[in-house]
Amino acid sequence: MRSRYTAFTLKDEPYLRATWHPSTRPSEPIIDEKEPIRWLGLDIKSDLRLRKRKVDLSHTPECDTVEFVARFKTGGRAHRLHELSRFVREPDSDSGALRWFYLDGSFPEKK
């Protein structure tokens, strides 16, 4: 997750594509080069909270979730992106080595 956040801050489109699962990877550009966005920080939520949430989820070593809050500024306004991201671990198509791929994400309900 941290490496993908860094890729967003650096506008590293090739890395984001390489770490996005092919079944859900968008065909359109991920990064808008014209959008003036400044990333301010990443907060990975504690594993304990995730474990509590996973009580009702089937957990396998090939799948995992990461809850995070990323802060950014655009158009003079600060924003927060709170996401529960799903990852899957599969063999890389080039090397065959197991690696993690971003699958998709959902947005937890605000309390």
C-alpha cells in the first residue's frame, strides 16, 4: 500500500499499472497529469482494527485488505480518501514470482 501511495505522489503511472490486478485495471489513464494535486500523508489503520473487521470474512493467505486514509490538497482545499483496499497475491506474468496486486476498494461508511 505504501508503495502505491508513493507512486501516486510521484505520478508513476507504470508502477500503478504494474501493481493493479489485470481484471480490474482501468484502461484509461490512472493519473491526470494536468490535475494539480499535492499529497499530504498516508495513515495505515491498525492491523487490530482490520482483524476485528475480518471476523466475518473468509481469510486466505492469497487475499488481504488494507484500510488507509490518504490526505491530499487540490484547488486550495484539503481532502481525505478513506478506503478499504482489497489485494490478491498471484504469480507475476513475467517472472512467475508471487506478488501482491491491488484488486479494488470500498469506502467505509462515515460515522
